[in-house]
Amino acid sequence: MWSAGTVAAGVMQLLAQLPALWKLGYRPWPRLRGLTSDPGIRRIARLMAPAVIGVAAIQINVVINTQFAGNLGDGAVAQLTYAFRLFFLPLGMFGVAIATVTTTSVAEAAAKGDHDALRARTAESVSAGWMLTSASAVGLAVLAEPVCTLIYRHGATTASDVEAIAWVLRAYVCGLVPYALVKIIAPAFFAVDRPRLPLLASVSAVVVNVIFNSLTYRALGAPGIALGTGLAAVVNLSVLRLSFRRVLGPMPGEQRLRHGVGLAVANVLMAAVVFAGWELLAPLVAAMHGMAATAALGVALLVLVGCGFAVFAATLNAAGYPSADALWRIPKKLLRR
């Protein structure tokens, strides 16, 4: 039933786009005639195989990690599965969203032969990716246990189960920033017809993940397996960055050191505020029981996330980080609506 719901959601996501396409003058209709002879489709098919593998490292690693976790018992498999769902949420919200926008802009620049614009658009997206996913990673690491408690502490899930899932989540978020940046940088290679470079990066990441986990999974357990995913992401990103510099040149970026320091300070201050806030609110939540405790935990997390966001955005805005002013204006826009 859950699988059927997922399929239905995908169909609805497709159908929801048809009215907008219709207004723009497009009449999408599936047609198989000429499928194999159309030069555009043949070019897409030629690029698709390495492109799919090139961006699929995380999914391949998840399958591999499940095999390692299976040797540790059912508990490890469940911990990795539950933690991955939370890890993938900010990756999908921010990394995939920014990558989608990047794909369009770099494709336009590549079509014009403007590599300067391509590098500039990629650099802007990388900066935004750092800003959004680093905050998500730090927030999830600090609030891993209360977040896992709110979502999973029901039914047969015990407090020790939640604690174990939280530690796996903390290990997973070490790879959140690099995996998001992989999704953001990879479209630049597809735009200039160099899909084999993301493929090489992806294969390198899978190899590193297999080697690391085969050597450490029994000693480190499920958190170590999740950590291997993050290490693989770093390797993937490193290969892409080196290849980007060699093929397209260095990414532009003024005051990179200053912006990096500002981002680090913003994350440290956010983590301190969120950690102190949870230490203050945790005893109050623990004193409640049943649905009241769940509701109180949800409210506490909303307050902590709001406070953390305010500190993070204000610090970045003061440091002059690119696009931080837009982040700072989000609450005002929401209130106006």
C-alpha cells in the first residue's frame, strides 16, 4: 500500500505540471514514432548512461551499506534506513533544488559557449549550497536525538533505539555538504558534454566506501557505515572540483576566506544557541507524558529551529556572505503573506 501511494504521488506530480505547460503552448503527448532516429533523443541516450551512474553514487552506496549492515543484524539495517530518511530530507530540499536551478543556468551558458558565465553560475550555486546544507548538517547533528525521538519514538521503538538512530544520523550528516555540492557541480560537466568525469568521481566514491566499510564495519558498527558514505562524498566532490578546474578553469570567488570564516562563525553560534536551548527545554519535555510530551517536543523543536535560523541568518548577513540577505528576508516575506 505504501509503495502504491508513492507511485500515485509521482503520477500526481507529473499531472500537476501539465496545466502550466498547456498555458505556455506546449501539448505534451507520448509518441514512439521516430524515437530511435531523432538526433536529439539519440544524444540524450548517449549521455544518459554515464550521467545516471555519475549522480547515483549515494544510492549505490546505500545498497552496499545495507549489505554490510546485514552482517551486523537487523538493528543496524533499521538504524541506517531510518537515519538516511532524515539525512536525505535537507539533501533533497536544498541540494536537489539548487542543482535543478544550476542545470538550467549552466546549460544556457554552455549553449552560448560562455564558460565565464558557466563558472560564475556554478560558483553562486556552490556558495548557496554551502550556506543551506552546512546549517542543516549542524542543526541535525545537535538536535539528532530530539528529532529522532519526535519522529520514531512510537510503538515498539525504545529510547535506546532512538539513541542508536541519532548516532547514525550524526555520522550521515558529515556527508551532507559534499553530497549536495556533488549534485550542484555535476551538471556543469553534462552541459559541456563531459559526462565521464562525474562517472569517474562516482565510481571513485563507491570504491572508497566499499574499502572503508569492509575494513571498519565490525569495529564501528552502523555509525561507521554511515561515516563511510560521508567519506565517499568527500572523494566524489574532490574529483569533481579537480576536474572542474582542469576542464573549465577555477571557480570565481572574491573574499572566499572571509566568507568561509563568516559561515563557520554562523554555524558555531547557531549550534551553541540550539544546544543551550535544548538543554534548557529538555527537562520540561521529559516531565510530560503521552501526547502532551510529543506536542511539547514538537513545539520545542520549532522554537529551537527558529532561534537557530535567526542567529545563523543574522550572523551571515552581518558577515556579508553571498545571498545571506535573501535568507534574512525570508521570515518577513512569510509574515507579509
